[in-house]
Amino acid sequence: MRSDATPADPAEQAARSWRSTALLADGREILYFDESPGLNRAAITDKRDLPAHDAVAALRWDPLAGEPVMYAAQRQDRLFHPAAGSCPLCPSKPGHHTEIPAPGYDVVVFENRFPALAGPAGGRCEVVCFTADHEGSFAGLDPRRVRTVFDAWADRTAELGALPGVKHVYCFENRGEEIGVTLHHPHGQVYAFPFVPPRVSRLLARAGAHRAATGRNLFDDVVAAELADGRRIVARNDHWVAFVPEAARWPFEVMIFPCVRVPDLPAVPGPGRDGFGPVYQDVLGRLDALFAAPMPYIAAWQQAPSAEEGEAGQAGADDDAIAGRAEFGLHLHVMAIRRAEGKLKYAAGTESGVDAWSNDVLPEKAAHMLRSPTP
Amino acid sequence: MRSDATPADPAEQAARSWRSTALLADGREILYFDESPGLNRAAITDKRDLPAHDAVAALRWDPLAGEPVMYAAQRQDRLFHPAAGSCPLCPSKPGHHTEIPAPGYDVVVFENRFPALAGPAGGRCEVVCFTADHEGSFAGLDPRRVRTVFDAWADRTAELGALPGVKHVYCFENRGEEIGVTLHHPHGQVYAFPFVPPRVSRLLARAGAHRAATGRNLFDDVVAAELADGRRIVARNDHWVAFVPEAARWPFEVMIFPCVRVPDLPAVPGPGRDGFGPVYQDVLGRLDALFAAPMPYIAAWQQAPSAEEGEAGQAGADDDAIAGRAEFGLHLHVMAIRRAEGKLKYAAGTESGVDAWSNDVLPEKAAHMLRSPTP
């Protein structure tokens, strides 16, 4: 257990959160990102009697598609829609010990008890709680909290990305029972993959080919084309722009790019981190206002693979991979799955069978609906 | 309207179905595959007063992923869980005119009224009704009917694949409300794509690389490895073998390969077509027996792209593409989405976000559960 509460991002003048770490009763790590100093979270012990954490996960290789598949058989036993009173993501209180031993928190990150990545297969899975308020949502966080969550994502990307064998860090949120969420407390997840996931590999390959063919960056060209067209822009400020992509797959799909391209979350400077919340929360509010029920969505940070150790100036390194990493354009990819009142989009026969997507909502119409004044 | 009812597959000695075609009131084509001759379906007129069929579909190109996306905005108006009495896939009867003007049928295929592919974008979408029995299921079809459905799939693959601009014919069934099925009458679909869908492209590229590296066929090697291992075999006969793939993505995923590799459905000879039903229906029965409710699934025929016109002996043709086509190994890919009693597998954050799949059920365990005696 460490007690060295330190500013979460010492290199960043605008850093406004304090990180402290501790261990849970079964040996898993927990990290607090507090918005005020001196809370001494490291001294808080987990009073539960848990067996030692020995998660078994396996990684296999699909010989037909040439892609990895993760196995987490013990996840079948994970909590499934627990009652609010027994939520494992709420702060602990007398008589109810949760995954978070503290009696309150701002943002907390801990190793997942039922990980899809662990052990010999490598990698790590973490849970990120956005607020101690069980009934909250990302859309309802106060601006400073969004910044703290952003700092936590950047922290995890940098720290997990530096672990041996970790090739990519993926930060995401699943929201809504309709997309399979089993715990309703507002939270996201971080996967530190021991491989570069297929979509990231494909985008990098596409960006490399685009650079070779045009001399330009693929992500820059896509964002510039959306800005020039304008019909699919949903929201923007000085730091971020949100649009429905021209070839959206989901009925209400939004990509949020920084106005200046960076490869990953740690590379976003302080003002950009502060500027993210107003655009993203505006988009989330518009998604929730479309239909009677809150919008179920996946929010996926698409970012570059982890930097290779000793990348800078390293002679003989894989030049292609390094060039590829620098070509990546960080963006948040929001996939909202309700296509109409009471109707969901399913990734069924064409999508799951042969990766051919069909969408019932034209992107221009989706953007128009999202731009309409919220009630 | 044509009245030339002919054996569905004149080149095939074992053909036992008779095909006749007609037009629906709005100009869409309908094809009957009957198990007895002389029913004169072509003389049956559609008595509905339908506006001319002018489906608008669009095809766009996703610049980031480099993949096509289909748009079918008018599909938002399609029927959504109609009551059994107003099912559009039942035969017509006095006072209830459906999509099938005939008072009964064995297997019927017609152009989808709400296609994701149509018009200038090219391609075509069809619906395949497996039985006139609204309450039936593929698992419950009699053996001869399965053969008739197989003949219909092969017929559509050959005929649609020969249309100008069609690059791939995809036959599939979505089964179950849980996967988004909006019509409960037992039916599947056929998509004639104006592109080679991404998964098929990837499998072909992988097969080409495997041939270059090993001199062997990728699909043959995968099937041989499953047979040699044996732990994941679920069912087999002289013509087909069904197994849970070693790196399955879905909790209960089964691939059914012919024992002798062929590139597509038309290439399966008569005895193989007759032998398919016993293995596939055995698998479906085992899937349905796993949990209290019937298993929701996607059943996807993975087959080669359409042959290029003049492929045989054509000088100067794209040798790689032709070689690739011949390398493909036809198989039925069954993706069952219930992971436990009352629990579904969702393609959420890791799957939909970055194409990294995780599975809660180890393939050996899934195969063991499927092999256990059915009640």
C-alpha cells in the first residue's frame, strides 16, 4: 500500500486532481483521483475477507480471421443487475462493504474482479467510477468532474501503456441495460490489451496508405471534410468538434475529435481537457433528449497503440509502426443504439455475419435531429 | 410474369423441387420452390393495390475503416412485431393478402419491400420463407424441406451472383426477438452485395497468405485441426462436420463445414445437400435444449465471392482474385447469443468499439454442453 498522494499529472500546470493508491483485500489495486488534497485514501483499508485474486483469463487466436479472442470464464459469476442497496460501486458504509473501501470518492479506478484480461495471457482490466452518486450519469457530471475523469483516463493510458507487454490502452463506457450493462452505477472501463485491437490496426493501416497516397493525414482529412461540408456537425467549441460521420454505422453515431490532432489521451493539453466536457455533455444531452427513455450508448476512446519502449530516436525500431502511431488521430467514438422510439439497432445477420453494416437513419438526418433544440 | 415452371436445378440429378416465378403487384419478383410439380404458381396474381416499388437505398464508403455502409432509410417504416393474424409471410387467404399471393407454399423467395440494397447503389435483398407454418422453425422442418431450402439458397447464389455488379451473395437467418427479428414467421434473407463484404475479404486475404506460407488451404487446415483435436466436435455425418471453433467469439458458436471443401453453395452436390439437414438440425436442437427459452441465433453462410464473368480460362484476369475465390471454404457460421439462463452476450464496448471480442464460455465447455444428451 502506498501513501504517496501526488498531483495526478505533475507535468501539467493545470492539473487539479490528487492521486493516491491502495490495495483491496484480495490484492487488487485501487486508485483514487480526488479533487481536493490531503484525503489520505491510502490509509483506508478494505475490511472484506476476500480470497486472493487469481483471475484466470485466456487469449486465443482465431486462425480464420487472424484476430485475438479473450476468454473470461469466471465472468459468468459476476453480479447481474444487483439492487441499488447492494451496488459494489457505491462507497462503503457500515454494514455494506463495496469495492471502494472509502466512505466517499470523486473518481476511483480499480482492477476488475472479473477481468477478460489477466494472468499469463497478459493485460489488465480496470473499472472507472465517475461519481459516488449511484443515480448519476456522465451527462450530469459537473465540469470539474469531467476534467478529473479525463485526467484519470490519461493517467491509466500512460501508466498501463508502459507495462511490459501492453500494446494498447482502451478507455470506454457502456451505458444502458439495452447494451448489456449489468451495474447501473455510472462507470466506465479500461482495457490494457496485450495486442493492438483489430479496429486500431485497420485504422493505422488505412492512415499509412493514405499518407503514402496523398502525403496527408487521414484523420485530418476526414475532420476537414466534415467541417467543410458542415451538414453533420452537432457541436463544437475552440477545442473539440462533434459530428455524425458521413458513413455512420449506428443510427446515432457521433465522433468527437480535438481540433488539433494528437495520438492519444495523455497528449491532450490542459485547456483541451477542460474543453472536452462542454462538447461531450452537450452531445450526451442531445442523445438523451431524442426519445422518451435515456439513450443507450457505447463511448469508445479510439487512440494510438502504446509507444514502444525507447521509441524516441531508437535506431532499428520498426519505422512503420512508429510512423503509424504518430498518424493516429485520437477521438471519442459514440455509438448510440436506439434507432426510433422503442426500437434498437441490432448488429445481426449482415453486421455480425460478414461485417457489412446497414443503417436505417441517414447521417444528415441524425445530425439534424441532434442539432434540433433540446426541450 | 413467367409460367415456365422448371426443375430448380436441371444439372443436378437429385433435384427434387420445381421453381416458378411471378411478379408482385408493385413489380417485385417472387419465386416459388415447390416440392411437387404442376402447381402453376406463375398464374397466381397479387391482388393488392401497391404503389410501384421504388426502394431507395444508398451505399457509402467509410473513409476511416475503408468499408462500405448501407443505408435504407425507408426501413424505419417496416412492420415491427405484427400480430400473427397479420403476418406478411403467411400465405394469402380471403380478406388477408400477404406478400405471398398463393394460398400455400413450400419455400418461397421474394424481393424485400424494405431493402438495404436497391436502385443506383446496386445489389438486391430477398426474403426466404422456409415454411408456410407461422409457428414453425428451421429446426422443425422435415428433411425434404431442408433440401428444398438448400436448393433455393444455391439457386439464389448462382442467379443473383450472375447479375451485373453483384460481387457476393450472402444467405442468412436471424432467429429470435433478442437478435432484433421483427417478423416471427420462419424466414431467412439473401443479400446480393455490390461489394465483397469485409469479413469475406479478410478470410480470403488470410487464406491467400496461408497458401503462400504453407502451400496448404487455410480452411482445410482449420477443419483438420478440429477433427484431430476432437474436443469441440458437436455433430457429424458422412457429409458435414459441426464444431465450436477453437477461438469462438459467441458463447455458443458453431461452424458447419462440408467434409470436402467447396467454395460456395451451388458447388455442393446432391448427396451433400441431403446430408446437411441432419447435422444442422441436430445442432439447432441442441442449442434450443440448452436453456429454458429457444436459442436466439444468427446463421450465416460464409461463401466465396461471385465468380467473375468469363473466369474460366480468361487471360489477363485478376489471378489473385480468382485464386482467392477457389481458396474459400464454404461453411455455415452459427452464432448463438444466449450465454446463460436469462442472459445474453452483447457486442458492447470492446467488440463494437475496437473489434476485440471476449467470450464468457470456453469453447471446450460450450461443445461439451452441446454434446450432452438432449432431454
